[in-house]
Amino acid sequence: MVSRDLIHEHINTEHAVAYIHLALNNRAIMLKRRKRIRPADDAVSYILSSRDKPLFKEIFIDSNKGRGVFASQPIEQGAFVLEYRGELLSKEDCQSRQYSDKQSTFLYEFQWQKRHWCIDASREDGSLGRLVNDNHKSPNCIMKKIIVNDRPHLCLFAVKNIEAGTEIDYNYGDSQWPWRKKVRWLDLY
Ligand SMILES: C[S@@+](CC[C@H](N)C(=O)[O-])C[C@H]1O[C@@H](n2cnc3c(N)ncnc32)[C@H](O)[C@@H]1O
């Protein structure tokens, strides 16, 4: 016959095991939550370190489009993607410089504190943000201003879930970009 003490001990052991399971589960959930850093904070940490997120790679596409940036892992909607790094210039300073047509596609103009500014990313500095191509129809990223230490920085954030292997793109804005006008011969017949 099984003694009452033995039954109680068994029940207590089962409770203890269930309790430990619950505690471990809660800890795992908390760690997961703690790991999910806010996209804006993620952007700030990459801005401060002047590094690119290691989830993207540069690939040469073709002689027309040149290089592009591709996701090497899935990216969640809303996530910080890359900073568009370059030199911060006032509009006046930017206008006083000489740029070739090609170089001027690396200038990103924006407003901040009621003034016009520009990020000049024309220098080949090895950063990836400057290599992200234009898509005005269905871009997967959007450019946002992030202020760090009283200076504006331009950062790309995902506007949809992005699968690994997908090219990163954003809308360069309303301008007469020559590649948008290209006529495909197939369309004419
Ligand atoms: C800011 S750069 C982007 C990086 C560039 N692809 C490179 O290899 O240096 C802008 C240039 O990329 C090319 N580009 C960007 N978006 C494009 C698109 N949707 N179609 C074709 N060319 C594009 C144009 O040649 C443009 O001058």
C-alpha cells in the first residue's frame, strides 16, 4: 500500500516541476521581449557606432542599375534597416559644390528646423545605405529623420516584411529621375 506521505510528496514534486517549467517559460518570454529592441533605438545605436547592420549585402545587379543592397535574412516590417550615411550640408553649401549627374543622385535633400539640408553620400565610403536603389511604385523601405546629439540622420525602415534575398529599395521622391523614363521596347508593340 502507498503511504499518504508518499502521495503528498509525489504531488509536491509534480507541482514543483510544473512551477519550474512555468518560471523557465516566463524567463524565456522576458528575454525574447528584452531582445526586441525598438526600431528607433536600434537606429540610434547603429548611428552612434557608424556601422551598418550585418543583415545586408551589396550585390552588382547589372550595368544599368549598378549595385544594389539585398537582405541576407528576413526583415520584419517596421525594423530599422540602414542609415543613409554621408556628409551633412546646408542647402547653400550643397549648391556651391560641383557634382556630376551621377554624383548628384547621391544627394538627399530634406527639411529640418525649417531649413533645407542635404546628405551628400557621393563619396565611396563603403557604407550600404548610399547604394540602395529607387523604387517609386512599391518600395519596401521608407526614409525617416532620426535626431542624435542635435544632428539629423537619415535612416531607412522597412514598411513591409522583407524576405531574405530581396533587394532593399525606397522612393527617391518626386524628381525626373532618368531611369524612371526608360521605355521598354516590348511596350511599343
Ligand atoms: C544612389 S545611387 C544607388 C547605387 C547605385 N546603383 C550604384 O551602383 O552606385 C543612384 C544610382 O543608381 C541607379 N539606380 C537607382 N535606382 C534605379 C532604378 N530603379 N533603376 C535603374 N537604375 C537605378 C542610377 O544609376 C542612379 O544614378
